[in-house]
Amino acid sequence: MTEVMPRFELDLRLDVSVSKSDDDPVEISEESQRVRARIYKQLGLKAHSGKAWVTLDLESAKGWGVVQKLVEECRSGHVVVGSATAREKLDTDGDWFHLVTKPAYDSFSLWDDYPLFKSGTHPEGHALNETFVSEAFVTTVERAGLTGISFLRCLNKGRKAGPSWFAALPDRSLGRGLDHPWFDRRRWIRDVGDDRKKRSSPLDTGQYQFHQCWLRDDRGADREFMQKLLELCPMPQVRTPLRGLQFLTIPRYWTQAFPDADFAYLPFGEDGPNREGKILRFRQLAVSRKAHQALIDARLFTQKSFLPFRSVVTPESGVDVLDERHEPVPPMYTPEELAVLRAKEKMFFGSLAG
């Protein structure tokens, strides 16, 4: 049986290595720029992002050939890979998708006692700021008979009248997600503890983006792939998010946690009180294959707006099933909070209320 290599691209930046001190092992300088230009040209690599970065296809023999040549350059002691990101290539399809939205932080607010928006101040689109959707979005959901979601009409606090916007409120979550099998949860928790400043997501959700310092020692069938990659990108002496190798993988979810519906919510950041003590729970939108197709057919979105998740029937050995260890992720509003908001919606909008 032939083993399937992981599907990744590698973005990396070469830097000149210096020996001033262990606290400053890499110097970003004019000399780095000159050395990069020489090596990239010699290897036939096209630089981007200020001509400092290159992208290698780790699915191809050519890509691994360049990796080996870069390893040899690094062995000379003159250059190092100062920073790199191994990005898993997206699947072409999925059972569930993340609906990617444009930011509009100054135009929409969940911080107040009722969801607000300012007409005429936000970018074009039919889903913005993670959880706000247009009237055309609501109409498409109703006409297609899509299930598992309700909508709360937002209050316009702008100076101009304009089209209506709604807070999208799925009934259930897609689950807490699963860690990537390369990720060492116990090592990560040992390092970050309860300090929110040291992590970008809650402890009780699956981790799909992580630094090489949190790799598991036992990587099973992928050990050859990882050995080659770590030869090019060894652990940096100074460990910061800007140095060393980061992994960005496809988010994975346990199929047994999937709702029997067309929409679900995802946890987004940490739940907690604001300065006034109000508990805030920010959520993102996940859509089923059926909803994904209906929204595309209605010409509200293109395929680029959807990132497929990976459905996992049987989690790998050593991967914690967080949906079994914890209670379900709560919705953005509890039933009691939503009842209060529905009463306000009826007061603000009368017969137009949902």
C-alpha cells in the first residue's frame, strides 16, 4: 500500500544568520535582502511579499528538491529559515463549510443591548462581520427551505435609511472541533495554561494552527514528511510567533457532533464579560453542502467565500474528542437572552419582526 504524503505548501523567508547572541539569532537587514535575492534567483524561485518570501509546493518532487538545496544553504551557517508557514491545501469539497465574511467592525455591533448597524458605512456583500446577513440572504434561506437558523432584525443607528440587516442565529453548533493529529494538546496546555494572551482560541476547541514547539513526538505515518521539513526548519533558539515554523491546517470536526440542519455556529474567540459585565459570545457561520449550493445558486456568493471543513468519522489515536469531554458550545444568545431581544425586536419593528 502506497502512503499518501500530506498536501502542503510551504511559505518561507530566508534570513542571514548572525552570532551576536542567542537572543538575536536572525537579522533582517539589507544583507539578508541581497543574500535572499541571490539564492532565490539561483534556485529559480519567484519571491513575493516584499521579495522576502517564497512558496514551495510540498506535493511535488521539484518542491522537495528545492527544500534539499535550501537545507544545504543553511548548513553553510550563513543563512537560516527565519520564519515559515506550512499551509495545508484546501479540500475541493466538504459536508460543511465556513462562510468567510468581510470585516466591518465600525458598521455592526453586538456590544450594545440590541444588535446594531450603520447603513451606508459597510462594504458590499451579503454576510459581514461573521454573523450579520442581508435581507437577500434571509430570503434565499426561506425560499430554499434551509433549516436550523433564525434571524434577528438589526436596528439601524446610521444617519441614512438603507436595506435591512439581520443577526444570523443558528440553532446548534457544529461541535468543538478536533485537534490536528500532529498537535500535542498536553504540551500546549502546559505552556499556555489559562493565560489568554498566549493563545488565540479557547482551550476546549480543536486546534488547527500551531507552532512547531507543539508538535507531537510521535507523528506516525507522516514522520518522514516531518523529518524532512524540520531539517530545513529546526526549532529556533528564541521561540516567538514570528520565528520558526507555523502549521496552518484544515479545521476538522467530528461527524457525530454534526446537527441535522443546514446551518450551525462556530465558537469565535473566548466567551466572557465586557467592561459592563455583559457576557458576550461571538460566533461564526457554518453551512451545509445544501446551503452552500443554494447561496451560490442565488448568486449571493462565489466559491471563494466558502472554506470546506474536514469531516472526521473516527478520530486518530491520541486525539481528544472534545465534544465528549465538554458540554455543547452555547449559542450567541441563551434562550432567556433571545426572548428579551425578540420582545425588543417586536417593539422596534412591529409586524416586520421575525
